[in-house]
Amino acid sequence: ALMIATFGSCKRDTVGIADPTGPSTLATILKLGASPNVIAAGLQERQTALVNAHLYKFDGSPVSGKTIHFEIRDEFGFKAGYGHLDNSMVVVSKVTDGSGRVSVTYTGPTASELDVADNFTLYVFAWVGWDGKEEISELCPIHIVGDVLADLDLEFELQAFPNILWVPPSSTTTSTIRGIYTYQNGVPVVGRKVFFEIKRGPGVFENGKVLTYAVTNANGVAELLYISPPHSQLTAPETWVTIEGQPETDWVHIQNPYDPEDPPEKFWLHKDMDIKLIKGTGTN
């Protein structure tokens, strides 16, 4: 009963006796969403989700200047102690702007702070006071994936688009290199460096270097451009370029617990990938 009372979708709570004729603002809507809505509890780092609220009339016109309160709750509707909102607060209040919008950042826990099952769901609950003693409220779920930064729980994929480059006589050409860093359940690893290196062959990355890094975005993708050498520097009709990608992890330097004689490199998470350069002739 508590869950039903607390987590109804965009509802109006009547604390006292309402006006029998009903309020003139009955058609006001509070919309709430989190991006991303799945984050992971790492061994050291904390991932974040941006929670956006939009308060507007049924006809789409925004409601500005209203204070929206945000709170972290568990699945039963009680205040939850995992993670925090802006300024390390569990409850935050903000005023809607001219577009009727406002946002807060939810910062998740680390794995060591969890005493619950590895995967669970929290809710950001938002409410705004309205005419008399009424409230308009809404909530959005944020799924927490816990205790996942072990070596067997990480996956890394390296891609090139395209992976065959035709180098015309008059210019260079490029390929988009992507390192896709996720947990085994598909949850992206956000805000981690992925190191890229041209291990063999000519060309550079977009910053002019052969060893560099990019940071994973909300989808777990670190992306940068590979730039081929000019046509004049290719000495063969076909040239192969090998690129390596390696994401940073919390366990990259450990020894094999079953065989201490194995080098730590055995446990580095990395992938190699080849790109084929074709030296164009004439206009072909």
C-alpha cells in the first residue's frame, strides 16, 4: 500500500480537504527522467546520472518559478542512504526556469558502501507544492549495478569505421576508432580513459600523436579519429596498420593469484585491430 501511495505516476497528493470544485490548475504535469538510468558502483569511482524535471500545463506551456523538491528513496518509498544529490545532499530544492525545467545530479555509491544485492533500484522522487495543501509528484528509477569491477565482469571491444581506407592521390583519409567499454551485462563504463596506440604502420591520431587516449561517454564509448599518411608516403599498393586499445581498470597491475610467476600483462584488458590502407592510382 505504501508503494502504491508513494510511487503513482505524476500524481496529485491531497494532504487536507480539497476545494470541492477542484483546483484550476488540475492539468499541470510534472515529468521526470534520468540519463543514464543505469549506473555502476565501482571500487573507487562514483558514476552519476542527470535527473531532469519538466513542469508544464496540459497545453504544453511551461510553469516557471516553482520550487521542486528532490529526494532519494528506496523501492518501499523510504529515504535511501545510497549516493547523494547536488552538494552531497539527500534532499535538494530547485526553482524551475523560464522553460519550466530544472535538473539535479545523482551521484551513486561505491561498491564498498553497498550492503545489499549487487543489482538494485533506487528512485529519485520529486514533488512541488501547489494550490492550498496539494502536491504534484513524480519519480524516476535509477538502476545500480554493484560490485562489478572484477576482471571477469568487464568487456572491451575495438572498432574502426571504416576499416579499409582508400587513400586518394590528393589527400589523406580518416577512420573513426571506437573503444567500447562495458560490464558483462551491457552497462556502460562511464568516464574511464581508453588508451589508443598505433603499434604498426603509418598514420597518426587526430592530435598528431601515435599514443593517446579518449574518455568513455555515457554509452561507454571512447572515440577518436585515425588519419592516414598522404598518398605520397605510401610505398606499397596495400599497407596494414595495427591499432591497440586498452581501457584503464582497477585491477590492471595485479598478479595471477593462481600462478604468481605469470607477468601482470596477462591480465591487461586490451584489443588489437588492423586497418587496411589502399593506395589509390589516378582517379580510382
